[in-house]
Amino acid sequence: MRFSNQFLDELRDRVTISDVIGRRVTWDRRKTNTGKGDYWACCPFHGEKSPSFHCEDRKGRYHCFGCGVSGDHFRFLMELDGLPFNEAVQQIADMAGVALPAPDPETERRERERHNLFDVMELATRFFQDQLQTAAGAKARAYLRDRGLTGRTIETFRLGYALESRNALKEHLASKGVSRDQIEACGLVVHENVPVSYDRFRDRIMFPILSSREKVIAFGGRALSSDAPAKYLNSNETELFSKGQVLYNFARARRASQGADGAGTIIAVEGYMDVIGLAQAGVENAVAPLGTALTENQLALLWKMTPVPVLCFDGDGAGMRAASRAVDLALPHLKPGQSLRIALLPDGKDPDDLVKIEGRAPFDKVIAEARALADMVWLRETSGATFDTPEKRAELEARLKQVTQVIGDESVRRHYQQDMRDRLYAFFQPSQQSRDARRPFTPRGQGQGQGRAPAANNPGRSAPISDRLARTGMVTGYGSLPSLRESVLALTIVNHPALFFEDYDTIRQIEFESRDMRRFWQAMMGIAAASGSDLTREELLTALETQGFDTLLAGLDKQIRFARLWTATEHAAIEDAREGYLQALSLHMRALALARQRREIERELADATERGAEREVEQLMLSLKEVQLEVARLENQEALVDGFGVMSGRVKGPAGGGH
């Protein structure tokens, strides 16, 4: 049975190649990066002890660097299991939950006709190319020359010229035996609601638009006359072409982005000439939507090529609005490792302008300075506004919460919300002088009970103490204790054991800096594993105290209470305990990552110093300073972020009543 290319592409899109291959191999954990869809294993086609078999989801391909086999979903099953092609398609269709199309003579006829339409589009492309080189194409050649395009570039992108004639292309194709129906099906003529059809493109520079298989499926035409009603004109929707599902230069850019190591990215610019000008300057991994705002389908195409494409916009108001639309388009579809970066060009410049005089260096600089998607969300919501009143600050907080709420992936949404809370804290954190100026005057000798509620009963109005102070024996009555975030992680689980079984895989992998906490954590996991999901707080405490952790537990409890981290206590509602735990975990993971980064930089710094590489030493010192500043920022904020240093509204007091 013959399957259409559309059906096979649909199966490839629905089922990742790692899902097909993962049933037959064991992925190597050290080399595999699941977040990027990059997998390694020992080759199933030849015996080996080290993994040289590689597959990538975004390419939908596999390759063994040992024996040289390569292919796609279907070839893997055909070569490994000896299946005929039809059976391989059947297996993958079953995985996708898609029924095979019934044998249909009409479908096969349409597929043959579709193939013939590609031939018609190829004839039209060659006709336009030939006309560019005639006397009638002189003004088109002059325009391209003025835009700085070389003959080689014109040939590479197969640029052409549509004559200023109503029938030139139609008559040429008819002379080649192409029927009227085929010409109309390709969208090469205007035939609806007119007495006689005529060429759609007239007196225009022609840009062939290719499919992912590098077949011409449509054209874009740039008018040479200033009187033309539309500067750019695309083919209409046809059997071959759907404008919102195609990117200009898709196939070439995908090839360029894969490169030798497959680590390249994709840059989306606004127009055909931007793509072509960049390619001539050596930037070959650029694509463009077809004269409209980026669509969801086009965004999905970008993500098929690279996990973090760069969208490049003009730096003026229109460019910022386009960037804002792209942000809103992308947010619901973010996944771990899948995002966007936004590059803003100098005002009044487009990519073609940047590379025309100085080469690619200025454009490379713009791309290197591209902002993360989270930065663009923050920039959009805060630029040009003032937040000098509590109401305005509350409005900003509400907007950010609303914007991030649309993110579909729960993990990414949680991290975005945490990131926005961090930014809000840094943005609104008052100076020490202004805090002192706003602090209410309290006469000497006036007790806490005169004028306001005691801190223990009104924790939301009490300033949390610092992590360093909370760890000292002066506060706790015990020796040095772990960091507040480690104490929150441990004591929240002790007081709410149900959380342990909600997220067991994550919790059991938590790393602690304190040696005592590592011992404590191992003991607690052993108790929980032996007791099962019915484990109660009282049972867990008794077992821990039996193993000699009573002194440590008392110290952790006192540390938490003095720091006013009430979400970690037994009186917190489970919802607040869960939220506080997740925030503490996020801070903890960031702190560990920074610590690892600092150790790596220090190791490289020692090596560079020993080699006498002064320039490298300077760069590493700057990197180390940035990490140290980030560590200081993290330490300053972790006692004050929402839910990590103040009591939430659902927390219950010691007597069990709500506050």
C-alpha cells in the first residue's frame, strides 16, 4: 500500500524517534540529555561496550558512529526487525493511535496529481529564473544589485522575475503541455470571479518558497512598481501550500543549524530579503514567516529544529509589539528546555542593513545579546511605568501572575512564577534608609503587647530574621545548624510526611551541604520506605528520636520558629506547607547550581593562573564575581520571598484556629 508523504510526516510528528528506539535499547544516562531530545545508547545493530548510537527527536533521525547505520522511524524497524515498510508504518501508527488510511483509488489519484503539481511549480521557477536574465529583467537585476546580492546568491535562492504581462507564464506552461486545471491548482493564475484567467504575479521579483523536502510549493513576489497595490504578494492557499505552516528557507536553515555537532540555533527574521542578505554574509540558519505574524504552526516548526530559537525584531514600537505577540504565542507551549530568545535590532535597522556594510559581526552581536523569554515578559510589564504606590505594585504582581498562569507545563509554570517573585522582590526592595524612615516609632520600654499583637500570633507583620542569625546558638540554643532552606526542606517533610510520597523521586535525590543533614535524610528515607504511605508525623518523629536525632530535630524546630517560617511547622495547612516546600526546593537547587558553578570557575581559574593565561584569568575573575553576586542576591532574598519568611493566610496557629 502506498502512503502519502503527509501521512508519514504526521506519524513522525506524533511519535518521537526516541519512543520507537527506546523500546529496543537502554539509554546511556551520562551522555543522554532528555530535555533536549538527545539520546545515546549501545548500538543494537552491532556489539559494542560504549555507546556510539545516537538519535535526536528534533531531527527524527538516528546514526551509529561505530557501524554507520542511519535512518528514520520506519527504517529502524525495517532494518532491526526485518519488517516490510507497510508493517513498520503499521507499528508506528499503532503507537500514535492513528488508523491507517484505507486503500483509496481517489487518494492515490490525488497523490499522483500532487506530484505532478510539483513538476508544474518547477517549470514556473525555471521560467522566472530565465526571465530575470533577459532584457525585460534588467530593472529587476538592477534592484537586486542595489540590494548588494551577488550572482551566486541569486542562483542559490533561485530568484527570478515575473514579466509585466497578463499571460506570459500561463502561455509558457500551456506550451509545455500543462493543463489549465493544473495551472489553477498551483495558484499561478487568478481565475475566480474573472471572465479570463491571468497571471497572478506580474512585474515582480520572484522568491520560490520550498517545502521541507526542498520542493517549490509557492512563490513570494516583490513589486518593482511603486503603484502596485501590494509591495509583497504570496501565492494563495493551494493543495501544496498553506501559508501559516511554512517558513521561508526552512530546509537550508535546518541543515545549517545541525552543523557538525548539531548544536546550532535557528533565527527567525521578518522577510525574504533579510534571510537572503544574512545567508550571503554567512548567517545561513535564518528563516522568515511569509509576510504575517508568526503562527503556532510556524513556532512548532522552529522548535522541531532547535529547542531555543531566536526571534529577531526591529527595535522600534512595531518591533516591540511583534515581540510581545510572540511572547504571548509561546508561553502556553513552553516545556522544560523549550523556550525562545528575543533579539531586538537597533532602531531603524533590519538584518540586511546590519550585514551589508560591516559583515556579520554587528548582527552576531545582536543575537548574542538576545533576551530570554522571561526577561521579555518582565520588560514588557514594567517598561515605561511607575510603581510608586502599593496599588500599582499589586497590579504589577497580579499581571505577572496572570501572564505566567497560561504556561501549560506545571514545572515550567512554577519556575516562571518563582522567577517573577524574585524579580519583584529585587525591584521593590527598599533601601535600608527608607525602611528606617518608614519604621513606626516605639517608645523605649513599650512591650510587644502594647499597640500590636505578639509576633507568634501575628507572624505576617514581623520581619523575618536572617539565615545567618537563625543558624547561631544565640537564637536556637544549639550548635551550628544547616541553612534555612535545608531546614525547611527537612522539617516540612517531617511535619507533613504525605508530601514525601507525593514527590518521592525528587525528594530522595535532594542533596544537603551539612553532613549531619545527610545522615538525618538517609535515616528518614529508610523509615519512610519501611513504613509506606500511611506513615504519620508522630510515628516518624518517634523513629527519628530513637535513632538519636532528637537534639537535631529540636534545633531545627527552634530555628524555623525564630525565622518565622511557619509553613514548615506542623500547624501549617497542607497547601501552604506544599507551597513553602516547593519554594525552598527551588532556592536550594539554585544555590547548589551556583555552588557547582563557582567550584568549576575556581578550578579553571587555578589552571589558567598556572598557565599564565592573563586574559583568561581576567574573564574567569569576572565570571566568578558574577556568581558571587548572584549568591549574595540569593542569600538576601530567600528569607523574604512569598511563603518563605512570612506566614500565608491558611496557616493555622498552635491552637488550631485560623489567622
